[in-house]
Amino acid sequence: MFFLIAGSEDQTLEIIPGFSSSMRAVDLPEGVIINISTPFSMMLHNMGLMLPHATAVAINSYEEIDLDIVNILKQRFHEFLNIGPFLLTCPQTICSDEHGCLEWLDKHKTDSVAYISFGSVITLPPPEQAALAEALEASGFPFLWSLRSFEESLPKGFIERTRTQGKIVPWAPQMLVLGHRSVGVFVTHCGWNSVLESVIAGVPMICRPFFGDQRLNMRTVEASWGVGVGLEGGVFTKDGMVKALEQTLSSEQGKEMREKAEAFNKSALEAVARDGSSTKDFNTLVKLVTS
């Protein structure tokens, strides 16, 4: 289905069943707001036409993360199966920590460190990367930043000035990092895998989405679940990021976010248990595939 939105991009989406009134037109992925001339829009349209005819639709999630949406989708499809989170249901490879991230985290207080990573694809625009660095330095909070290439876009002298405050590495074992007691917030692009990893670890998020489902995920994290915040203006600025860090790491609201995130952790573990909802859905999927 496509939507032609008249008026402000801040228009809410009460017309879409299951979406809370906090969801806005601007949060929808590119190609959903109508522009049927693009290949991506046509692909989404064709997928939407075919999905109701599928024998089953299986996704990397679990029922309890959003029961209202799950119940609506169960009415739309023959079988709507939540068989995740995959990071809990699939065997995980042992991740090395060649850059000493965990040892560095061991030296810091509980819920005190900001972990920053935007996955393996996204690179921040240079002005935003510089603004993020300035905010980290100005805030004084310890930080662990997974950054593949950094020297050209960081403020001059930043690495030297923050040598005792932060650690920059080209790669970090993300699930081990998020599960460390000292990590208090995850600065993320809000890809679905990263969102799941963060809530399963019980860690709030600061969200800077870029494309696809990321804006909708951010809005869900912030407005529906209350386990994170977006940035003022949607991009990194020094003042906006300092405010977000203070909000998540040193305020009562941040404490409440952590408590809510920890509740997601509990429900995820229950979902993948022997009699959990994801386990039952996976068994249903196996029967459908093998019958």
C-alpha cells in the first residue's frame, strides 16, 4: 500500500491500524510515501500485494515486543510467525576482542559509558562526525566509539585530548559491549538488528536514523517504548548531542529508560525459552516447511 500525505510531514498516522498516534508521515520508509515511479517503491508495492497470499510470513522478532502490532498482522496473514530474536535463537560465533574493548570497559562505573556505532555500512557526514566528537568531549562522559575511518573528520587534537576519556576502535564485539555493565547508552542508526541487540542487553538508545526502516524504528524506540531518544533536528549537533547524553546517562528519565529496556530483555528471554512464543512459532514454521 502507498500513502499520499497531504500537508505536514508531522501528520500522524492514525489511519494505519496498529500505529500509535505518535507515528508521523516523516517516519515512514522511503517509497511508502507515494512515488510509484521509483523501482524501490514498485518493489514495496508488489511485496505488499503478494504477502497476504504467502503460506507464512516469518520475521526476526518476538510477539511480546509489540502485541498490538502482532495481533493485527496475524489477522492479515495466513501464518504470521515471530521466530527471533535471531541473536538468541541462533548459535552465536565467538567474537574476538582484539582491540581490548572489554578490558577498557572494566575500568568504568556501571551505566556510565556511551557506546557509539553505526554498523558496517553507514558513514556519518563529516560535519556531523565532527559535531558528535565535540559533544562527546564537552560532555565529559566516557565513550567507546567503533569508527572505521576517523582522523580526517575529527576535530584537530580530539584524539589526544580525549585519550583518557574515550576509546576509538575500528571494530568492537557489539553484543559483548552492549552486555557490559558499564555501558549506559547506545548511540545508533536504529537498524532493526541494532535495536534488538540494545533492548536485549537492557541499554537505552540515542538514535540517528538514515534510511529504510530506521526512522520508524527510532520513533518506536522513543515514542512507543520509551527506551531511547532522537536528536533535536534529526542530526548530530554539539548542543543536541550533549543534551541527549545527559538525558540518557545522568537523569531520572535515563534511569526509567534503562528499567523499561531491562523489561524487554526479560520478555525476549521468555520468548525463546522451551515453551516461549518464538519457540512455538519456529516449530510451526518447521512443520510448514517439512510437510
